[in-house]
Amino acid sequence: MDNIAQPENFLKEFKALPNWLLWREESRRGRPTKVPYSATGEAGSSTDPNTWSSYADAVAAASRFDGLGFAITDGNVLIDLDGCRNPETGAIEQWAQFIVDFLQCPTEVSPSGTGLHIYVRSKNARSLKRMFNKPGEPKKGIEIYAGGRYSCITFNHLPGTPIEIPEMDLEQFISFVGRGDFDPAERRINDSVKRWDQEENENTKRVCAHPQAPLDLQRWLTAFHVNVLRRKPDGTLLVECPGTHGKYDKGDGHAFLRQMESGALAMGCLHQSCSLYNGNGNHWREFRQIIEGTQFTRDEPNENKNQETPSTAEVPAPAYFSADDFLLEKIPERERLMWDRETNAPLLYRSSINEVFAFRGQGKTIVTLAMVGAVIHGTDFLRYHSSGGLRALLVDGELPLIQLQERVRDFIGESDGRLALISPERMPKGQRFPVLSVLTDQQLFLAQLEVFKPDVIVFDSLTRVFKFDTNDPGAWLVVNDFLLELRFRGYCVLIVHHAGKGGLQRGRSDGDDHLDISIKLSAPERWRAGDGLQFQWDFEKVRHAGNLPGFYASLDSTGLWTIKNGAHEEEVLELLYQGKSIRTVARELEISKSAVHRIKAAAEKKGTRFHEKEDGA
């Protein structure tokens, strides 16, 4: 451990304490075990302060061990989530993500990459273990340690979680864990909504605005500033409870709201002491009455008493408009923000939604930052040019502060106030990093946009900024509605997204529907990690059907970009000049025939002529 990378001020509370140990993985009874040591190299113990040292002394000795350790004592608490993270993709299982979101405490990835460590201070914590793996399966579960244990510190901070360690009352959380109820209201809410679906009839449908026009729930929640805590994959919303809620925290996730396909609404709270307690979800009327301050009766369940019913109300103006009049309108053309220098085809428009996606290590963040630099400074980037002078907001949920600073310096530079950043490690006190699949966070974000007024907004990445299940069509509806709202307001949105091992975007394709441009960066054939930044740039979608050809690009150690028609352009052209066929060239270079054909076609377009011989000649 010669170098210990860590975000600024992460676990600074621990660094001030003399509780530090070191550890080395050794075999004990045939099993790998993280054995503690003191900074002097002698045996260490999580319960013997004589074997502990200061942070500085532990770091000085770290090169001789596998990692740092911290003895948990004096109100510090370790919550260890085992077997919850995919070390390849970084994906976190739903039960663990709920705990991370619920606690909102500093969190790091464990040494194995398969678990998470959450740190908190509490006066009423007690050690507890709740495992739910079957015998013979990898370890999976929750372990809470309030003392007598040391934690293997990695400083691998989980983006989106706080830096400072808060003090919390853990009584309720520990009771959840003791019951094995990792998402406290999950099972009971599922049962309630299922019953509501089964019992739905004409009477229950009357809780909608009216049968012909069901309430637009999302707009209603926004209009009345209802605090939505979380959206479940099935579409059920967990909301802040406006009822009495007894002694419990109104934001503990026990109040639920769900709109059925017919428009019927179910609402209830699972605390028996709450005025809205009803496991069957029959309290929508009372919930709406509290939120709106209106009165409903059983004869008039949908409207205010003085409001006309749909049958007698004045017919509103039609939503349709004349196509002939429309064709005569002078609609301003969309402003081009970046375009291809050779074909003049637009790459980025104002009022657009765009995406760059790639597998890990293919440069999607670097490419996006370089594009932002071009629209700010009016410079060229690869094949593209911008007039510059634009303002940009970068919402980055992934990079540690030090790496974010390095990349902004290298690929954007000073902006004269035209670039603003949002990072989970630099949130104002009392604010969390926005979760833009949550309606209340969306409204706050829109209000902040009115202050800075950017032209371009970058979300890096989709899953870190929006935090939703990309396989859930209902969650995509909320995300896409928000992206469309940004487009309607005139913003150019640039989304950074991850590709899976198959090369396609992770999750469903619902996110493609509203995209203007979708750029895919993929590794050149024969490329291996460590070969430097190289990628094939292709377009998966071009809404305006402009002439935007793909290409190969690389970045050298001096910061110089190179553009070619393919990763092996020189080798391919040399063999083609020798008269070899596309098939032969592809076989000799161990690349695809389509890659050879693309390079040949580009050269022929510029006037080059090849004299192909027969194979074997």
C-alpha cells in the first residue's frame, strides 16, 4: 500500500483517533483471514488499545501490509453489508441500496469489492448479525458492530454518499435488521397493493379525478410539493406521511401511494398509530384532503363541492390545432451548438437529448468533458466544431473530487464562470446529492437551473444521477418525462451511460425513444486494457438523419488526439496497396472484414484506387 487514494476529508473523524491497525490476508484453518497487526509489525487486536497507533504511523507502515484497519469503539459503528455488490459492474443489490439510501452515511467499498462498509456514530447501537445466504453459498447479509471489531478501511468511497460521519438514533434500523426486514415496508406494501388490484371495482375507481379523466398523479404530486421518498420497481411510491404517524419519523417509508392502470389510487400508512393507517390502501381521499386542504364527501369523492361535474362543466378548448395554419407558421430553427466540420451536419442542438455510452475504460467521461470544453471555448474536438461562449452544468456522481479536478483541468480548463459542477462530495450542508428520479429533487434541480442558466447539462452517469432500475419501464416514464421537460425548456442534455458486456446500453431501450443523438464508443479490435485511450466512435441513433460518419480516435500521453478511419488504417492500406483482397487483409490482421471495408471505402472516397489481385497471388 504505497499510495492510498481517497476523497478529501473522507473519514476525517477516524483519522483524528489513535485507533489504527493494519492487516494482512493469511490462511487460518484453511480459510483466508484478514489478520490484524500493529504498526510495529506485532500482533494486533481490535480490543487492545496498546496495539493501535495514529493514522500517520499506520500509513507509514502500510507498504508492508495488505491494508489499513480501524478499531470500532466509543460510539463509532460499522454496518457491514456482505455479498451485495457486483465487483465487475459495481451494481448494488436492491436490499443493500435501500439501506444505503435509508441511512445516508459515509460508505466505502470493501476490499473484496463485493460488499459495503457504512460508518455512523450512535449512542444506542448494539452489535447484531443477520445473514441470509444458504449453507455453501457466498456470505450475504448485514453485520452491525458497535465495538470489539476492526474495519478494513479501503477509502474507496461510494459516490453519492456523504463524507462526514453523522450521529444517528439506530434503534429503529436495528429492529428492522433483527426482524430480517431489510426494506421495512416492502412486503406489507406489496401485499396491500396486490389486494387493491384484486378488489378494484367501479366504486374504487371513483377516487380518481373522475372516470373519464383520471388524475395525473405525477403533476398532482409536483403541484402540491408532495415529498416522494422512493419509487419501487412496481410503480408504488413511498411518500412522506402527512398523517399523525405516531412517534415515528414521517419519512421512514411506511406511507405508500399507487395509481392503477384504470386510474384508481391506493394510499395508506402501515403504522397503526397513524391517522392514515390502512393496509388495504383505502385512504386516498383523506390523504388528498390533507394535502390540498379540500373537503370531499362520499357523494362527491372527486371534486370540490362548488366545482361542476364533467357532464355539466364548460367544454375546454380543443387540444388539436390546424395543420394548414401550422404549415404557415414561422418557427425558429433550432440552434446548432456543435457540428461536423467536413459534412456540416449538426451533432448537438439546443433543446435536445443526447447520449454517450460505452463499456468501462472506453473514455466516455473524457469524451463528454472534451465536448463541453469545445462548446465553452469555441474550439475543435475530433471532427467537430462549436462557436463556443456557452454555459454548461456538469452533474457528476461518479468521480472522486481529485480525479474530477484533474479531468476538468485537462479537458476543459478555466471557463470564466461558464462551467458549474455538482458533486456528492461538495454538497451544501444539509443537502444531499440530487436523485433525479425523485419528483421533489427534480423540482429543486429545475429551480437551481433558473439561477445558473446553463445551455448544456451533462449527467454523468445516468444510473448515479437518477438512481433507478433501468429495467423498470415505470421508472423510465418518470426519467423520460423529466428529460423531456429539460428539452422543452431549451436545454441541451448530454447523458453518460454504461454499456454491458454485450456492447448495448444497460437496461431497457426505453431511454432511446427521446434521444436526438446516441454515440457509442467501443474498443478497437485487438485492443487490451493498458493500450491507452482508443475507441471506435459510431452513431446508434441520429434523429435528424444528418451525415455523421463514424471514425477511430486515440489520445496520446501528450494530450494529442488522432483521428483515423480505423484502428489499423496504415496496416490495412499497405496490404490493400499490395493488391490483397479484403478477406485476406482481415485474416492477416485478425480484424473483421467490415473494418477493412470501411477503411478501403474511406480511402476510395478520397480518390485512392486499389488493384486487387486474386487471393493467393
